[in-house]
Amino acid sequence: MRMPRRRLGARVGAALGAVAVAGGVVLGMASPAQANYTSPLYSTMAKCKAARPHYVSTWTSPGPCYPMYNSAGTKVVGYAFLVYTRY
């Protein structure tokens, strides 16, 4: 037995179309997410520098490697870099 199909009313269809267009406009005008985060810690400066190319994309670029110190600021615990958002 065939089930009859229900048609959406003209108002409901128009409302869904308006919502779809509005959503597309909002997404199209949205700015990219802000990256600006610190990379994971690397045990040596050489490993840190070797990892930097993996963080290059159309939206982000890595900064220079720098030492990370313990909470007392007396001992280097690793090396990291900042990943910046490109504008």
C-alpha cells in the first residue's frame, strides 16, 4: 500500500529557505577562528625547530622556538613556539 506524501505548506517552505540563506550568509561572512596557541613541549631545540614546518597552513604560521622554564623559572623543561593566526 502506498503512503500518501505530505507537502509542506508554502509558508513553511519559505521559512526553511530563508533560514538556509541566512545561515549561508552568516557562515560566509564569519572570520576564521583565532589560533594563537602554544605548541607541545619538545625536549631539544633541534626537535622544536624540526616540528615548526608541520604548523604552517593557510590560516596559521609558527613563531620562533623559545625555552620553557619550570614554575620557579630556574630550569629549562623544554622548548616550544607560538602558532599565530594569519590575517
